[in-house]
Amino acid sequence: MDHEPDSAMNIRFDGKAAVVTGGAMGIGAATAKKLCKLGASVAILDRNADAAQAMVHTLVNEGHTASFQVCDVAVESDVRRAFDAVMQRYGDLHVLVSNAGIQRYGDVVGTSPEIWDETFNVHVKGCFHATKFAIPAMLASGGGAVVVVSSVQGFTAMANSAAYVAAKHALLGITRSIALDFAQQNIRANCVCPGTIDTPMLHRSAERTGSPQKVIDSCSRMHAMGRIGRTEEVANAIAFLASDCASFITGTTLVVDGGLLIPTGGMAFQKIGIDTGDEG
């Protein structure tokens, strides 16, 4: 039987159901919208009830099938209840986008145990909970795809962000473990690692400095392409990895960073143009 997608890579999710955690705003909202436009029925899981309801209202008004469950992914009972409701509503599950996340600051000395636990509970335990309940539903539906949203900080680090950096590193390990453990049961798992993306989280972080535009401009200069990314650009990558066009891709990471990780020494060093004489 020929399972090859057509040459135009016509990505579609008709007849498929998807869950997006943290889907009320930012990358999650853009992903929910993208999957809906490609034919999926989408359930948003988010602890921000007002934002989730507003997002679903927009999607439904555009003619899409969408719903939301108020859910704190760090709480197992919340996630179990949410997935029960999704399965009752849609009957199947084919895609999970584990996107919920928070940003907290501090080095290992200045980070309180409470902040450390909160960061890991949302990012790492939240991903664990979501996949714990999504995968059995996917197996009952004949298989599926998990896409975990990590960060370029899953490979490297920014100062004063110890808990966030450690949590984003951990998500790469979860992704690889899922990919290995369920590869022969028609479950794929991949990770998307965005650079700096124009999200509410970015703007909240920038406002903490008192000079938000200066922070945004500095972030833009960090990327080889000279700008920060758009949420829909990450959503496009997520949709690809979740689709049948990526049917032989599992356990990998797709960096969506505008070239942030490319330059040795960072873009500021590149622009100085110093010839060190080191050929290595």
C-alpha cells in the first residue's frame, strides 16, 4: 500500500482530533489555529479560562471545530479529567502538542525551591501528565503524533534562568523516551525548539526590565535573520511534525530560531569582524 504523501506536501488533519496544552495564547494559540485551518478538531487545555474561551470563540466563529478545558497541566487529576472530556467529545485523539510553559528567573543560588518546583511542574510534569493520558487515547485511535515545545535553551542557556533552562533540557529527554518506547506502536514524538518568538510571555519578560523595546531590539539582533520569530512560524513547524508528511521522523528536534544558534560567539561577535587568525 502506498502511504507516501503527495508531492505538494499537502498537510491535512481532516477527521483527526488534536489537543494543545497552553493553547490559549502565544505559540499554543497559533498552533490551535493552524491545526484547525488544516482540518483538525482541536481541544485547548489551559488554566486561563477567559483566554481559552476567547480563543475557542474565535475559532468556532471562523467555522472550525474547537473546544477548551480549564486545566492545570501540573495537576494529574485536572489532566485526566480534561482528556476524558476530550475523548467523550471527539471520540479519538491523533495529535498532542505539549506546549504549556512559564518563564521564571534566577540562578541556582537565588531560585527558591518553590519557583524551581513550579517551573518543573508546568514544563516537565505537565508534559508527563499530558503524554500519560494522550498516548493511550492515541493507541486506541490507531496511532498518533506528539510534538513537545521546548526551546533553544534546551541546547544552550541564558543567564539567570536556571530552572527554565533545566526544564527545557528535560523536555528533550522526555521526547526521545516517548519516541523510543512507542515507535513500534505507531506513535511518533518530536520536539520543536523555538528561538525568541513574539509572544505575550516575551513581552511580559521584556517589561520587567523597564525598557521593553530595547530588549526586543536586542533579541532581534541575536538572530542571524535579524528579527524575532512569529508564532505562526513555529505553528507551521509543529503542524509538519504532527502530520503524515513527517511519518518517518521521530525522536528528533526541529530548531525554529532564525539562525540564533549558528554564529560562534553570537551575532555581536560576528559583526565585530575580528580575525583571530585561528583556522580551527
